[in-house]
Amino acid sequence: MNPPTNLFATVAKRSARAPSVPFLPMSRAEMETLGWDQCDIILVTGDAYIDHPSFGMALVGRLLEAQGYRVGIIAQPDWNSAEAFRVLGKPRLYYGITAGNMDSMVNRYTADRKIRSDDAYTPNAEPNKRPDRAVTVYAQRAREAYPGTPIIIGSIEASLRRIAHYDYWSDKVRKSVLTESKADLLIFGNAERALVDLTRRLDMGEKIKDIKDLRGTAFLVPHGWMPSPEWAVHNSTRVDVPGRVDPHPDPYAMAKEDKKECATENAAPEPVVKPVIIMTREERLAAAKEKHNKTVVRLPSYDVVKDDPVMYAHASRVFHLESNPGNARALVQQHGDRDVWMNPPPLPLAMDEMDGVYDMEYSRAPHPSYGNANIPAWEMIRFSVNIMRGCFGGCTFCSITEHEGRIIQSRSEPSILREIEHIRDKTKGFTGIISDLGGPTANMYRLSCKDKEIETTCRRLSCVYPSICVNLGTDHSKLIQLYRKAREIKGVKKILIQSGLRYDLAVRSPEYVKELVTHHVGGLLKIAPEHTESNVLSKMMKPGIGAYDEFKAMFEKYSLEAGKKQYLIPYFIAAHPGTTDEDMLNLALWLKKNNFRLDQVQTFMPTPMAMASAMYHSRRNPLHKVTETSEVVETPRNMKQRQAHKAFLRYYDPKNWPILRDTLRRMGRGDLIGDGERHLIPPYRVGEENFKVSQGKRAMPTLAPGQQKRGAGLPPPAHIARGGKPNALTGSMTARATVETKARPSILDTIKVKPKAAPAKPGARPGRK
């Protein structure tokens, strides 16, 4: 691999550059206004074009613009013909294809495989503005529009589908997106460095088929292709099995050993002379590193993993062990008569490079062609600031580490403060509140391994599981300092933290928790224990529930000291691999014990290449060595069981009671059905299908004439019936409205039921007494 060069090494200072255009052009008319006859690069995206660094096409487009290239954007094109891909003409260098900020299948479908009714990345949240598997469809249409033009695919959809992967929506293993899209090159992970190098080389006349040495890229080659004769193959196409056992030689045997392959019967073999080379330790290490860097790991082929779940789990484990850019080797996987070759992951951006990427002249607004349309994703991030990338948590259900990597890439403090000032001065509607300073995780800013050498050789899948690594720096002082300086900016009234918080790290810094709770919580703080049972948490690579309890105690202590009523919003996942019915029941009982009434809950959705998805598909655990006899992971797969697991998270909702009654009886836990405090759900009541959940509490049904006051409906919630007060709030986003402050009587006790009217006498006029 070529040594990295700084992203902005050849870029002139801002004062010497041509001024940035207000928006990258989306039409011929805009190109003509700019005096362009052709774009160098055309970016195609499944999202609306919003010129903000949180949107991939804007960030990449502005980066290439800063390098001196003319960049156009085609946003959410009509994929039914190639005409929409000709709107800006033929690009001089290449098409860059992305599905957008989300995988198109995750964007379009729920965990129950139902089509979503809205799309947050589309004007007015209009659905169906992108196709299924958008990268493949867009690439094929771009090829049809201008045959021979290089096609480069990237962003999260391409990144997570770069090898053979389990596809939840078709319930099968699909080929690499490279084979389906017929793209010339795939850029995975953080694409800036590879994209800039690639563009420069294409601009200098190099052919796309000859560029095969960029980190963070994947491409198709003939089966067995190697970059040079010096390369070696590490074969990992089989699971761990005992090697061949040779018999021990018999020391008493009189027969002479036959070595015909190296000597004849009548002639002694020529002695092989090997010079003894004395090497220093540094030379030995350099030679070993050179050999390591010129070794490719061969994964089991597509034809094998598509039919053999155990081999799929093995391939997933090998893939994830080769994810640290400091020591990862190239990977190759056979697809028919060709191989998908993947170079090692991209090297993380240095802090000054991160600053350069986020300091470019963004308009920080949707393209004017959208008028006053509401774009929910824009509304969510318009007043937020991204301060870092990456996550070393390694949660198996999450794809952040597969895409952004485990090494944290942070911006400098001055760069972040400048962006806050830009929001204050340039973003319409700013009221003085910054909605978030964060990233994939709120509190990993500038955290890293204490020793760079250890970091480059480490092969752990997580820095914080099963416990926080002793080599990981957990000092939050730089983040605390950033918070304090950000609050001092003139015009800023409040800075909220809404990115997910890694609370097992936070408790290592009580000062950080105090700072956060005192100044940066707007009444509610979301955290994600995900589950309570160790059996499930071990498959998620998440800490035990004890870490949550420790953080909760600190949160409540510092909220009390600050004189504020603030609440934690916990998130949990249903139907995760490794979860049994008993696990979900225990979680429901924990929720009831702690008076949590969750509003927004999620069912596990297998996303391509995540380790939990490998568990779901293969029923094996790739966190450990995979063999035919290795651990079998209990996996909720059928829709009824998945719905039951989700229902446990909302045990208080009358809509879930029928499926929970069936599940509890099947489990032999019918003792939890009843009206008492120890029961989870009530027995069947006539008319319960009309019950509604209101403000996190069980609402009472409307009484039909003749029904008894208490017997016909549901008893009041247990904590109200016994005159107690809840000790926590629900998990809904309207939690403050759901907190009880005093015991309240059941509404049924106050309703007066009208007596039945006497039968009308024959001949009596209607409507008269």
C-alpha cells in the first residue's frame, strides 16, 4: 500500500482558492450559471441534497471541490430509466454512487419487513423515493447512461456489502455488491483519503483497472490474481480442524528411510548450503512486517458460505479479526471465476485532516430547489455538531465499527467552536440551543489507546468488553473542557448532548457525569442498556446491568445537587440472537419492578456484515472460534416469536396482552397473569380490545350499558392501587408528562353508570318519559 499523504497537502490556502459555489449544481442551468460545460465528477445519492457535513454527498463533494474539481450532484433520481442519470451530462472522470446516509433496505423496511410509511431523508418525508438496493440500481443505470465511464460505489450500503453477506430481507446470502452492481471500484469505510488519491490518479490519465493499491478499496480480479510474485496466501477456507497426524518413526526399525524425491539410490544428495544470516531485532521485525503486509487471507468462497452457515460464521470471524488498520491484511473471496479483493482498511484521518473536512464552506442548508419542504433528517441535525468518528465499543448488532472503524478520529477544539459560531451566524431559526455535540458515541472524544504500538498490534474486537482494556485512556477532561468553552460562546444559551452515551466509560469520570448532568441534559438523557440478562449481553458485547445501576445512581445524585428533575431514557432490543423467551420475561419483570413504560422500542434487525447478523443466520457465535461443534446460539427467527419478544418490552399495552398470555402459558408461567401486584398482565376482560394506552398508563375502557364498575374493566395499575408513587419514569419521549406525583383513584370509581330505561309501553311516543 502506498504511504498516506495529507488530504490537503496539495490544496492551496483558502485565500488562494477559487471561491466555493453556494451549492453544488443539480441541473444544467446551474452549471451554465457557473460557466461549466462539464462536471469532472457526478455524485449520485439516494438522499435529498443538503449541504451540511453530516450528509455524505455534501462532505465528499466539498472535499473534491477543494481539490480543484467540478462536482455535480444527482439526488434521488428516477431509477426507472437512464435519462435521469444524463441530466448533468457525462462526467469527465467518474460517477460516484451512494445509497445515502443509510442502507436503502434499512431505510425502506421495518424489522418486520414491512415498507416504512415515510423517509426522513426525503422532502416532506415522502416514501418510495429510492429503490431497494439503491447502489446496485443506480450503478447499473449510470452504466447504461454513459457506457465506459468509471463507476465508483461507496458509503454505508456498499461498505457493508463488500463481501458475501446475509441479507435479511431476502433471507439468503447474497454476493458482493461489486458483482451485482458491476462497479469498477468500491471504497469502504471513511472514503476521503482513497477518493482524493483515486481522483488525482484518474485525472493524471491512469486507468481505473490499474489502480489496485489504495487502502480501503475493493475490486474484482481473475481468480488467483496476486499483486506481485512476493505475495503469499493465508488459507482460511476451512474451520479449525485437527491437522494431519504423522506416525512416529520406529527407532528399532532396520530399514533405511527412502528419500527418492531428494536422492537416487546410488548417489548421495548434493549438500544444500544455506548461509547463516545474523539479523538485528529491528531487522527481524521489519522482515516479519513486510511478510505480513504481503499476505492475503483467503476467505471461504461465496458458493461455500451461501449453503453452509457454519462456514459463514467462520468467514465473519476472520473478517472482523482483520479490521484494525494497524495490522489488517488484505482479504480475498472467490465469486465464481473471479475474486473480490479487499485491501486493508483506510488509515484514520489525523486531527488536522478532520478539521479540514469539517471546516469547508458548507451552506448548511437544503438545496434551494426543495423550497420550503420539510426534511426530517435535516431538522434533526441542523443545530448539531459532529465532533468525532468511529467507535471502539464493538457492539455486535451495530455496523459503525465495520464502517467507521474502532479508532476514534477527533476534531480539534477550535474547529468545533468555529462550527458552533457558524451555526449561530448562518443557520436560519437558531434560537441559541445546540442540539448535540457528539457522533456515534457522545463520550469517546479524543479517547485512545495509551500506547500507539499496542494499538497497531491489537486484535481485540472491543476495547470495553468484557471489561475496559487497561491500555485504554478514559480521561474525559478534554471533553469537559470542550463543553465549558462551547457554553461560553456568545449567543449560545444551551448545549444538549443527545448522542448515545457509553455509560460504562462515563462512570470512570465522575467529573464528566457531573458536568453532563448539571449543564447538558434537557430533562431527558437516553442511554442503551439494551438488556438485563448476561446471556444476551454477552452476545451483544455490552456491559452488565450493574454498570447501568452505577451510572443511574450518579445521574440521580448530580441531578439532585443541581436542583433539577431529570430522567434516564433506556433503550432495549427485543429478539436479539442469544435471547430466549425467559430472557425477555426477566427483562419485562425488571421493567415493571422499576416502573418503566417504554414507548419507543426496537426489534433486532440483522444488517449486512454485523456479527449479530452472522449469529442470526448461522446460529453460531463468531465471537469465539467456530467449529461444527461450537456453541449454538438461540435465535428468535419466526415472526410470532419476534413479535412476542417485542411485546414483552411493552407489557402494559393492551394490544400486547393476547400474545403475552399465549406466550406465558406456553412457558408454564400462567401464574404471572392476574390482577395482583406480582402479576405482569391481567386476565382477559370483555372489551379489552378497545383499551388504549394514554400517557404511559393503562387507560380504562368505555363501559357498555349494564357492565359492573370494577369487574368489567381493568384494575388500576398496581402502584396506584396500593397508593404508592412510581420511582422512575417511562421510556417514552413524553416521559415528563407520564410521571405520577401522587396516587390517583381509578376513573372507574368516579363513573356513574346510568340505569337501564324501563321498556316503553305499547303506543308510547318515542323520546318521551
